[in-house]
Amino acid sequence: MRAKKYVPKTVGTVVEEHPYFDSWISGFFEWYLIDYKMVKLGIPPVYLYQRVFADTLDPREMEFLQEMEKSALSLFEVQSVSGQKIKATDLYADKSIEFRSHENTALINRGDFVVTRILRSAQKVSSFGVIWHLSGEISSIVNKRLQTMKTPLDQEMFLYELIKRKAQSEVYSHVPLDQIFGWKTGAEIKVQPRKQK
């Protein structure tokens, strides 16, 4: 119940007819399994699952769960795209990375941003979970915001805010991105959303 209240408060809510409903609900489950700390145990469900079912998991399954547990949502600025491979800068770790995307990369361009998780194994480095693609048009806004961050919590909340604004941008597609991603204190979009067909 606490988890269900937390996500709408930080990421907003979307209805089933929303173009990003599937991504939003997948993002919720991803966050719940990996990031959410259960109240009485203080551990995420993915950690508990490994401990409870350790005897029934084969080594590859256990390795995958451990990779999931280590993964963290981060913000990447795209440097290049070649097929399913993306070269990017992890803006939180301040280092370059190349990873294989599990989603279509056709609309991702140099200078765009993606919010996703990265899984690292001995065999490959790949994205995992939802990939939130953000236009490079908001680069000046993102860069200014990055300069104001002081703590890991600031970084985490910024990612949730980006996801929230991305979902809003799909409903308010007639509103300029700089208005949607402006982050004025207490700002709300004061226009009517387009009707869902």
C-alpha cells in the first residue's frame, strides 16, 4: 500500500488510455522489485526472492537476479546509435558506456537522453526495463538542473521528474517541451490535454 502511494506522488499517474500506460505500469513494477525497500524487512523484493528460492534457481538465473539487484536507474546522454548499440555518457557516473538496447532505437538520436537501467554481465552490457527516451531539445534545461544537484536523493528524484514530464509530454503534445520540462516551483501545465482517441 505504501509503494502504491509513493509512485503516483513522485511520478504522477496515467490512465489506461494514456499512450505510455504500458511503460508506466512496467516502470512501477521494475521500481517495486528492485528499488523499493519493504517496510518490515528493509530489503527489496528481488533480494528476498533470491534468498527464499536460492535452492531452486540455476546459476544463470541467480546471476541475472544479482545483476538486477545491482542495477540502478540513471540518466544517459546519447553519443551515437548503431543498430541496437548505444554509446552514451552516464551523466551521474560521468563516464562513457556502450550498451545493447532491448528496445527499438530508430527514434533515438545523438544528443537525446535516455533514462534506463544497465545490466552488466561477463557476456554483455545491456539496458533493462523501461527506456524513457527524451528529446535533445531539453538539453539546456537538463544541464542546468544537473548543476544544482547535491545528493543521490536529488538525482533519484530528478529521474522520476523526467519520467513524469515525459508522460505529460505525450498527452500535451501541443505544448512546447521547454514549458513541460521547465521545473518552475509549483508549476502545473495550464492547458487542456488533447483528447485520447
